[in-house]
Amino acid sequence: MNKIMSHISTIVLLLSLIVSFTTQSLSLSVEKDDLIPKNIKKTGFDLKGLALISVEILQEHANDTLTFIVDLYRNVTDPSLSRFYGSCVENYGASVERFLPEAVKALGSKDYVTAKNDAAAVASYVDACDQQFSEKTPFSDRNKLVHDLSVVVSSIIGLLG
């Protein structure tokens, strides 16, 4: 859990810096379309690097959650629960194997819309997993973390264009 809190703290700090830079930029420039890029150039802040690091952190937590759910899935005996867990395994599998690698690739080719959509898709897939259950699951907290990270990562990427 310390590792999770460390990652969250890092992202929160970086988002605070972005907000601070953006606020400073608002008072210095009237060209709203260029606020963030101008500010990043002035400060030397690497938003694309932050986006890549953020995707990697999201990927790590999504993969850890997938592994956790797979372990639970292998030991479940209730058919309904097995179906729900299996659906979560599929959703996390799509996130880890398709959406997040595509987000990294899209960031590399400066296709920020695709990268943002791929990161946001992870939150949707996590939500679909979570909504199957009427009660808290052994991985509800992990789902919330992955969902929230996905929203943050998508927002960071959205700042790129």
C-alpha cells in the first residue's frame, strides 16, 4: 500500500505543478490555446514525459489488479461469482494488453486524442467490472485506484492536445 500511496502522491504533486503553471500562464498570456505549451517551454516542464510516466504507473497498477483478480478467479466455486470475476479478468486483460500499450504507442506518435481515449477506456472497463457487484469485493479498492489513475492519466494526456 505504501507503493500505491507513493505513486498517488507523485501524481498529485505533478498535477499541482501543472495547475500552478497553468494559473501563472493565465495571468501572463491572453492566447488561451497556447497557454500550456508556452508555460511548459518557459519552465522546461516535460508534459509528454509526465504522460508517459503516468501511463506506466497506471499500467503497473492495472496489471497488479489483473493478477490479483486472476488468482481469486482460479479459486472461486460460485458460478455467478466465477462469471463476474471472469468478466473482470477480460476487462483488465483488454486494458493491460490493448488499451495501455496503444496509449503509449499513440503518445509516441503524438496522437494525443487516441492516447487520451485509450487511457479513459481503462476507467470505463474498470467501472463495468465494478458494477457487476452489489457489495464490496476483495478488489474494490484496487478498482477505485485504477479507475482514478486512469482519469488522471487521461486528463494529463488531454493537456497535450
